[in-house]
Amino acid sequence: MFDALEPRAADPLLDVIRQFRADPRPNKLDLGVGVFQDEHGRTPVLRSVKKAERILLETQETKTYLGAEGDVEYARTLGALALGELAGDARTVALQAPGGTGALRLGAELIRLANPATQVWLGRPTWPNHEPIFSAVGLALCDYRHFDPATQAVCFDELMAAMRAARSGDVFALHASCHNPTGADFSLAQWREIARALSERRLIPFLDTAYQGFAHGLDEDMAGARLVLGEVPEALVAVSCSKNFGLYRERTGALFVRANDAAKAEAARTNLMGIARANYSMPPDHGAAIVRAILQDAGLRAEWQAEVADMRTKLRRLRESLAQLQINSLDLSRLADQNGMFATLPLTKGQIARLKDEHAIYVVPSGRVNIAGLMAADLDHFAAALRAVLIDAARETESRSIGAQKPCSVH
């Protein structure tokens, strides 16, 4: 059976993680793996999460099956946090999922079941797992350019052109805030144009929400997404609790689907339950129970909101500090206008390799940098390493240019 199988290439991010762990150098920096780190370089369990776990330890009376829907109260409460008032109407249904990744896969399978001819449009670059998830269920992919690394700007005109080219019923996968891997988000004015284009062209948004609270605030970060959801007849929203609750390994997420009416929403819900049942039967409970406990307790909720604000403040301060660095030809000033944990720098694969080999700084091959992996004390080391690889690259380019010049003719 397995004779025809060939080994698959290692995932670039997982390979970076492996190399970093094996590196014995004491000054190494991991700017690849997408986890938040505090000022001590740790990814700690949040205080509010610890308190919620103690409550669960004392009050939870059973570990019996939840069912394919998962924790219904968790999904309802998380929906109110993410979607606001839209979560409570009859057109919206929710299903707990094993992480944001599981929510995306559930949504992808629902799209294929509803219309196998649907095309999914991805703005490049995007989260690397988007393409495999949609491709795995057999959906056709189209793409457009979301971001220009050289100017550090959103290519909004190219998104609008893609929407004009798309067919009615096509799906656009959009990041609600804190775009991964670029940090370059849409303005509220641009979200209004997106909402209008989606509605007029009868296109379906699939909103990926993984960093709520990390840009400007819990409600502010969902303002654009909620605007879209209020305008279009159909939409999907994948929500992850990995980052803002720090529940990375608990695989805690949810999928929300908005349909034309209550009957269609119920059809989506029952089909999603069938998809979940065939894939993993039911989602893990612990992370969802933690989130529910936090959001339903006023004291815990306030403490969690303060912790999210602290994480947001660290990211904002780092972005402002990075924006002020003078790195030869590399202009980092736009990082202050971007949001969240990530930025994508216009670095070549050779420069990224030299950052690792010569300076113990690990960046994924795409040039994505996890800003949350930096501490204030790391900035000088990071800046010096960037200067070194960029200066050497400029010298090499100049040397090649001089060597390529033809000698003057002698008459």
C-alpha cells in the first residue's frame, strides 16, 4: 500500500522551529514560530486562564461526551465577543471547532458540499495553511496580491479588481484584523468598499479571526468584519482562541455561519454537525470550558481583557521602536501603522539564511517576522544583524555591477 508514497518536504515553519531548538548559541532569536512572548521570552498561561482552570477543577462534575456541536454555551458566548449583536439572530449558527484551523476546515467542507464549483480567492501572501485547507477538500483557488513588501502597503486596488473578476457565489478569505503574515490591515473606509463589492457581486466572505484584541481593542478589531456581516446575505467566520487566550495547545475555536434566513441557517448547522461527526466526532472540551468560564464571569473577563491589553501594548511599543530603526535601505517606518504579531520584510532567502547562520536569528523563508518574539533588549542585536546582511548584499551588488562593465576602448 505504501510503496508508492514519497516523503513530503518539511513544513518551512516547523523546520525553522526544529533548527532553532537544536541551535546551542545563547543569543539566538526565534522570530519564526507564531506565539506571543512576554518581556521574559516566555509564552505563559494567562492568569485569568489559571483561575478559570481552578474553578473547573472544583466544579466540573463529568467528562462525558459533548456531541458534535461541542459546548453550545461557549459558542454562544464567543460569538457575542466576536460578532456582537449579529451572533444572536436566527440567521447565524455556531459550532465549536478544534482551533481556528478546524473551523476553517469545517467551513471549507461546507462550501464544497453546498457548491463544489465554488472558487476561493486568497490574497497573497496569506497564512500558509489557508491554501492546503481549501485545496484538501477539492476547492479551486484563485489569488490576487494583498501586499507589496517593498512599499509595505495593502494592494487594495488589486483586491477590488479580483472581486470584479470573481463569479457570483465565489468565496473571499479575508483576515478580520492583524493580517498574518504582513500586519497590513484594511482601513474602515476600505472595509466599507469591500462590503459593498461583496454585496453587489454576491460574493461570500470567509473571515479568519485569530488575533481579536491585538490591534486596537476587542470591538475595534472586529468593526470591519461586523460591517461586512451586516451587509451580505451569507458569510462564514472562523474564530481562534489560541492567541488572545493563550490556549495554543488546547485547540479552541469555533465556526459561525450566516445564511439568508433561519431555515437555511439550520440546514448549514445540521450539515456542519455531519461533517464534524465524520472528521473528529466532537471537539476537545477543556479550552472551550476555560473560555466560557472567563467570558461568563465579570471578574475573570475584566482580568482577561487587561491581559489582552498588556499584550497589545507590548506589540504596539515594539512596532514603534522598530519603525524608528535606521537600517540602511530597509525602511521600517510603516511597521508602526500595521497591527498584530507579524510583519513581512523584503528580505531575500540568502539574507534570511545569513541571519540564521551568522547572527542566530530565525525567520521563515517568506520573510515573515514574529514581532512578538522580540524583547526590547533584542532590538539592537536585531538591527545590527539586519544592517550587516543588507550592507554586504549592497556591496556584492555593486561589485557585480562594476565587474560587468565593459572596459573603455582605446583609440
